[in-house]
Amino acid sequence: MSRAINIGVWAGVFGVFIIVLFGGQSVLAAGLICGLLAGLLAGARTEGETMQAGVRDGLISGAVAGVILIVSNILRNTFITTLVGQNLPSTGEVLSFGIAGAAISMVLGAALGAAHFLPGRRSSYATWAILGLVILIYPFLDYSIQLGWLGIVITGLIFILLALGLNIVVGYAGLLDLGYAAFFAIGAYTAAFLSSSYIGDQLNFANPRVSFWLVIFIAAAMAGLFGLILGAPTLPLRGDYLAIVTLGFGEIVPIVFRNLDTFGITIFGHEFIKTFNLTGGELGISPIDPPKLPGLNFADRSDQRPWYFLLVLIILFSIFLINRLRGSRLGRAWMAMREDELAASSMGINIVRTKLLAFAMGASFSGFGGAYFGAFVGGAFPSSFDFSVSVIVLCMVILGGLGNIPGVIVGGLIIELSDRLFLPQITLLLQSIAQHNANNPSLSGLQRFDPTLYRTGLFGLVLVLMMQLRPEGLLPNARRKLELHADQASPGEAAQSQTDLYDVETEAASS
Amino acid sequence: MALLELKNVHSYYGNIHALKGISLTVDKGEIVTLIGSNGAGKSTTLRTISGILPPRVGQITLAGARIDQVPAHKVVELGVLQSPEGRRIFPRLTVRENLEMGAFTRKDKAGIAEDVERVFGLFPRLRERTVQKGGTLSGGEQQMLAIGRALMGRPTVLLLDEPSMGLAPVLVEQIFSIIKDINATGTTILLVEQNALMALSIAHRGYVLQTGEIVLQDSASNLQSNEMVQKAYLGIE
Ligand SMILES: Nc1ncnc2c1ncn2[C@@H]1O[C@H](COP(=O)(O)OP(=O)(O)OP(=O)(O)O)[C@@H](O)[C@H]1O
Ligand SMILES: [Mg+2]
């Protein structure tokens, strides 16, 4: 009971954060998030054993969060809305939206709490069905209450696609790759060359435009090919050395794209290829054609829902694919190679092939993501592919819990949303407070304060804290948790091993 | 014709000349042991056979076919499996996963399951620990796992590198009797050992290795009574 209330309070805190930042009708989105948090956590942490207990705890958590939402929505509109110069909604509107948000939170909480206690596999089916429903209705909610998150959520999802791919390289095969952004760039530029008029414009002919549906696969193949090419020289390298070399590749590729603005081949004074601007240099290449599908309009930038749904489908398919891969012979070879390369080759595993396939498969996810990203933002620009991309994607993989797919997704969403949505929104909020209170010296000073400038520092801080507090990642698998928190192994395991005749380490006995 | 034969094999680590013209044969169904002091090149010989360290000079043949330039993973497919020095089990995989990894080159699911049972029959202690992670097994259990894992590949030739290392005396006896059992079921064994006394007691023939060269070869019983061997490796004055 008190645990359920606790969870509700924590979920509510997230809600408050969103309401304070965005105001307006964002309380509905806050309700959605609170309900998810409350229901999932309450279900997993409830002391009860029955479905009734699950419903009760989910409901309590959701309700507690809901009350916090209503109150904070009122406070937000009383104190902050006018301060930042937004239009003040009527009291009835504030109340009714607050209550609607609370209701969403309660219903979701109870439903997820109940789903947790369904027998056997039906429990996870039901949980996924509810999550699926939320994923399905979110963009409509976003669109109708003009939340404006969708574009950023889509970018976040593209990064999640990258993280899923990098997870193959780092999590499964154990190869630390710090240059993953290179393949992202290769994918985006492949899309730019094939489905824009750029090359034709430069060389004065009408180049054929390849359809998006083909381009994403060509881009994936291209990136995979470069994965092989860049992977080959790193074959004898391990650990730190591999990391340094991949870091180098990650730096080189965007620079090459940046500098190919004067491309041409002249040998002994004979111009084989006339010098021209191949990549658009710093300005990049735009526009890239959007996908075409009867009935859907991808070209309308004000409604990005088709992009969202297409991407969700792609990610679902990728998860399916990666899961299959993980259990396959190749997946097992990756795991063995990660553990001990020499022993793996003594088992008959072809290390060269296994390693290169890890690089190539990881890279093709990145290339795929790059082409999608290019089409989505409508261009390929060298500045989108710098080192920070590699770092952020790697952090998603590690923060989520190395090798763990749901962890990678949750970790990825949190990082991307904090970086591209919440931090800029805080800045916007402070700026508008300053603007609308120009005559108040203590507030107008906020004009000079820009939290986005601290993003790298904040990011570093989060990393340090995470590694100190939860080195196993947000959603670790039971295994890694045991490995890293050896001192908390269950007493039963220790007792069992004491009956053994000779030494057995008990710390990480898994079951 | 010998099942496994090395002719004038030279191996190098960079420019360190570790094997200086090794020639030896292992016949089908035999246990042949390789004894020698630390750094003599025993492990290097096994690494050279298994393709991890291809020889620069010389020939290695398996049932008449050259394998000296065959890559390590292909040598495994040809039926030569190694339980390497220092065990090198996969620390974060469970006992069962480790064993299944040993059968990586095989695709017959039923046969693999059968062999897991066979290994559990040889090493009942492993059966109790199917879901425990390799890295948390005791040294002796890890050794059992390493041998079991090599057996999972249904070897025609099994290369064992110091299977008794770090084991309690009772367990050493047990391991050697298991090795004998494995041999009795038709697996040819090349056994590298520090414990020359035990090795010679179960082997048919033996080779004595000194700084990369074979200095003596004979039947196991003759080696046991050889004065030089007694002095240098059996600790008998
Ligand atoms: N990776 C390596 N790099 C360089 N030299 C090596 C390497 N491995 C072994 N050596 C050298 O090769 C020689 C033979 O080593 P090897 O491991 O074959 O000895 P060994 O007979 O197995 O000894 P032990 O009984 O101690 O295991 C030694 O002089 C050793 O220093
Ligand atoms: Mg050795």
C-alpha cells in the first residue's frame, strides 16, 4: 500500500516536470506517462499475489499520480502561464483537463497492474497490448493537443534504431565501436545521392530518382559494405586499440563528406572527372525526396504521423530480427567470441567471419537509420554526424543495459527526449519569462541563461551517476545484475554452495 | 598409417623459435603423452596442431591429409578438438551453454543433447551445476567443463593440455581414469602433462620435449623406467 503510494509520487514527479515545462493541455500526455510508469512499476513491485492486488496497487499509484497532476496543473496555470506570456485557459478547462489526465493515469495504472497478474504468457501479451495501444494513440494525442513532440520522438526513435544496431556490435559481439556515426552518415548521403536532384544539378543532367523504399535498403547495404571495409583492418585489434581505430573512422567519414565539395580526378593534367561539388560541403545536400505511399502523405511537414508509424513498424521488425539473430548460430558465435576469442576459435568458430558480420550487420542498421533520417529531415548535413552521435548512441546501449533490448529502447528515449526536448524547452521557458518581464530586473537576467549550453556537462554528470548507482543499466537482465551486485546474492545460493566439497565461487550463480 | 603426424615442424612466436623440428605420430586409438619441463614447447605443439599457431616449416597430417595451413575453425571441423591450457571456458555462459558451444560445428540436435548427457555421465558434478555460470565454477569443475566441452565436438583426436593442473590428488586420479574411459570409447588422445607419473601410467607411448626439440620417445612403460626421465620428470633419484 505505502509502496504503491510511493510509486505514484515518483510517477507524479515526472508528470509535474512535463506540466511545468509545457503547460497547455500537456497534462494529458503527462497522464499517459504517469499511468505507464505507475502501472508498470506497481505491477512489478506489488506485495500482493493476486490480480485484485495488482489492480488495486496500479489504481492507487495511478490515482496518487493523478492527484499530483491535477494540483500541479492548477498551480502551473496560476503562477507560470501568465509569467511566460501564454494564454490563460479558463478555470473549467484547467480542471477538466487535469481530471482527464488523472483519469488516463488511473485507468492505465489499473490495467497494467491487472495485466501483470494474468497467468503465464498472457501477462506479457496483455502488457504489450496496452503498451501497443499507448504507442498507437500517442501521435493522435500529440497532434490534437498540439504538443509538438512528434518530430523529436521520431528522431529519438531513429537513434533507437541505431542503438539496436550498435547493440549487436558492442553488446553481443563485445567489440567497442566508437565510430558508429560514420555509417549513419554513409546511409544519409547514400539517400541524398540517390533520391535528390543534387548530382544531376551539379553535372547538368536529369538524374533518375530512386524510390525511398529501395534507397533505405541500398543505404543499409552500402553501410554494411563499409562496415566490412572498415572492420577488416581492425580484425587483429582488441579492446582499447579497437576503440581508438573506430574512433578514427568515425572522425574521418564526416570530414570526407564535408571536404568532398571539390571532387574530381585529374591525372597528368588530364581531367578524368571534372572537379565539381559532390557533397555540398558544409551546407550538405537537400532536399531528399520523402517516401511515397498511396493514401499517406509523407511530404506534409506539419503532420509527421506517417513517419512515426512507419518507423514504429521498422523498429518492431528490427527487434524481431535481432531476437532471431541472437538465438541463431551467429548469435551464439558472437557471444562466445565476446567471452574468449581464442576459445571460440577452438570451438570451430570462424573469428574473422563472425567479427566482420557483427560490424556489417551493426553498420547496416545505422545506414538504414541514416537514410530514414535523411529523408525525414529532408537532407544530409555533415554536422549531423559528428562524434557526439557515436557517443550518444553508445550511451543508450550502455545505460539501457548492455545487450538488453527493452533497456536500450527506454534508455534511448530518455536520453533523446532530455537532450532534444526537455532541455531546449527549459531554455525556451526561461527566455520567455525574461521577455515578458523585461521590466523586472531579477527575471530579465534569465535572458542570458541558456541551459542547452550545459548539455554535454549534464550528460557527463548523468553518466557518472548512472555508473555509480546502476552500473547494470536501467533494465538489466538478471544475469548482469548478479554479476555487478555480487554482495547481494540471495542467501539460498550461498547456503547451497557451502555444502560443496571444494571451493566454488557463489557470487554470481545464476538460475 | 598414423592418424596424426607431425614432420619436422617449426613454430615461431614472432621471432621466438619455439618448436625446432618436432616430429611425432599418434596412432588411432592411442593415448600419447608429451612431457617436458616448463617452457619446453608442449602447449605450443598443441596450438600448432590445432591451427591457432600455424607452423612456418614442416607438415602436419590428419589421416594422411595436410592440415598445417588449415585455419583453426576448420581443423575443429576435421575432428581435432582441444581442451586448452588454462581451461578457457566461457565465464559468463552457463555450464550447459558452454557445453553446447563445444558442439558448435554440429547440427544434429538430438545427438548434441545425447552428448550433453554423456558428459554429465562422466562428470556428475557438472550436472548439478547446469545453470551456473562457467566463471563461477571451481578450478576443478572448470577443468571438467573444459574437457567436457571438447568432447561435445565428437573429436577423433582430443588434445588435452594439462588436465590435472591445479586439482586435488583425489581428483587427479579421477580425471585420469575418465581420460582412460574416453580413450576406451575410441577417441585418440594426445595428452600434455606436468604430472609425468600419472600421464605415463595411462599412456601407450610418450615423447619427451626439451626447449622445442624431442629428446626421447618410447613406450610409456620404457619411459617410466628410463633413468633420465625418472630423474628429470618423475622426481626419482
Ligand atoms: N604467446 C607467446 N609469445 C611469445 N612467446 C611465447 C608465447 N607462448 C609461449 N611462448 C614461449 O614459447 C616457449 C614454449 O612455450 P609453451 O607454452 O609451449 O611451453 P610449455 O611446454 O607448455 O610449458 P608449461 O609446462 O609451463 O605450460 C616458451 O619459451 C614460452 O616463453
Ligand atoms: Mg603449457
